[in-house]
Amino acid sequence: MTLDATDLRILQLLQENAQLTIKEISKQINLSMTPTHDRIKRLEQEEIIEKYVTILNKKKLGNPLVVYCSITLDKQQKNHFEEFEEAIKQFPEVIECSVVSGSYDYLVKIIAKDMEAYNEFYQKKLTALESVAHISSSFVMSEVKNTTVLPL
């Protein structure tokens, strides 16, 4: 699918505020409501727009601690990767998990109430996974940039 300047503008507007109405978007892109609606529907059908979400303030909800864990598995076998990935998906503390290249296998982003809560998660959940050989934790002291807006 080829995106034109109008599609890109729609995507930019929706990234900044997914609650904009068709009418508000139409006005900002100088297009009537029907073609604007059609474009948005096409972007959704083509899965360029995957979903609409609400971003919550983790600090105000009691989870100000952010930890990045570099995790290495004991064996580089398919069943170990599958078991680890299925387990990690079940942990609500884990908000991101990526397979990475380099000296470890996964980079996992975790949120917690405090260091004690993280330590409990670490000891009772992460280290309990049989396939995990090594975990290195880095604690976020300050977030310089945190955005969901993709460059277009």
C-alpha cells in the first residue's frame, strides 16, 4: 500500500490524539468527512493502524520503577525460546519483551511499585523460569524521552 501525504497527516494526527473525531481530522487535512473516514478505514484494514489505545501514567498508578532486564537462556533451542516467551507473556509486570541480537537473547521492560516489588518479581518469577541462565538488570533513573509516536 502506498501512503500519500494525506494518509501520513492522518496517521500523525491520530498518533498525537486517537480521540480526534472524523470531523476534526477532516478539518485539519482539508478533506470532507466521507473520504477522511474512508482513508482511516483503509488504513485500519491494511493494518497500518493496528489498534487504538490509552496510555496510562505508570507513576500515578503506583508503578514508578522501570527496569530493563537483559536475559540469556541456558540453551539456544526452540523449545526453550517458546517456553520462555509463553511464560513472560503471563507476567503483568512485563510491558515489553524483544528478542535481540548480541550477547543476550531478550531485552525485557518491567514496571514495579518499588525495589522490593521488583526483587520479589525477580526471585519468584524470572529466576523460577528453568531456561533462564543469566539476568542483568538496569534501573531507569530518569526518562529522557518516552513516546509512542513513530516518525512518518
